[in-house]
Amino acid sequence: MTYQHPTMWVSIDCLVFGYDVSEENLKLLLFQRKVEPFAGQWSLIGGFVNENEDLLAGAQRVLKTFTGLDGVFLEQLSTFGKAHRDPGGRVVSVLYWSLIKLDSIQKEVVNSHGAGWFDLEQLPDLVMDHLDMTQLGMEQLRRNATTTPIGFELLPEKFTLPQLLRLYEGIYGKSIDDRNFRKKILATDVLVRLDEKDKSGSKKGAYKYMFDERKYHELKQRGYHLDFSIK
């Protein structure tokens, strides 16, 4: 039996967050649409779900198409389905979000799709409800930062505590007390201090750290509540 129903399409949109260590800010991956509607305007990366394709497989395909990456953090976040959200037709969009390390992407793949990284504070106008999607993703990112360690997906293998602090400040959009941050982040016991220093910022330098991957994933499963507003 075949359902008799007006045509409706299902699409995937992906919020892809990356952290630029050199510029110390969070970025969002966007691309310029090549076809109507909204040709030439900026959009989250995405595409339609194929007829025999699971939603997650579709999201993984979209992410790999635009970044060259697979096997990275990718999670379904929400669904956007207002009747007239897309002037091209009746389209329901399933929103996924991902956290990636900027130095891990294949830049030539990103560039080939007319995509680029934008500071979250300086986003261009986005099509349809993609700004709402972005705001929802930032809210989720802040919740995750409070309850689970997230740096592993965004920072390079070796990093300093000031770099980790700047990441959290970028996520929360505000300054965090340095001593309070160090005390609470070290108390999680997921960081391993190395006998290496980054002296790019001062002669004394800052020790480099790595995540203890086993403890990191155990803590991620267990969760915690990390509130840097309370000393």
C-alpha cells in the first residue's frame, strides 16, 4: 500500500562549531547557496535526505561532503517544521550539531563548496530559520559545557590552561575568573600536565596539558555541574 499524501521533503541541516586556537574564538561553518531559493545567500550546511537513507547517515554524509570528516561528534538537536519556512516547498528540517577541531578539516573540501568559517559574533544574514537553529545550538553548547567536558572535540591534542579558559569564555560569551576556572577545571581530574611550556605569551610560559582520554570519557558519561559564576 502506498500512502496518498501531498509531497513533503525532509532535509538535514548541520550546525558545525569549530574553535580557532590562534584567534581564540568559536566559529560556525556556513556556505553560500548555489541554487534558488536564496541563491548567493549564507546558510548552514545541509541537504535533502535520500529515499533509503537513515537520518543519521544523511547527517554524516552532509558533514563529510562539506568537511571531509567522518567519525566525529554528531548529534541530533531538534526539528524545524513550520509550514511555510521554505519558499521552495513543504520541507521539514532535522537539525544536527557537531564539534570539530579546525586543524582536522580538509580545507580544500570546504573551499570547493563555497563554504567558510565565521565568528559567532559576526555572522552574516542567514536564510530562513537558520539563525534560530544557530541560537538553539549555542544554548545546547552552553548546557553541555556546564554538565560535560567538551574541550576534547575542539582543542588540539596539547593545549594550555589559558587556551582552555578562552574556549569556555567563547562558549559562555563572558569573562571567567582565572583562578576560579583553574581550581574547578583541575578538580575534574581529566587533565594531564606535560613537561612542556608554551612561551609565546611570556618568558615564564604556560604549561601544556592533555586530556586523559579514559577519565575524560568516564566523566562525560557520568556528567557533573561546573558553574564558573560561583567561587
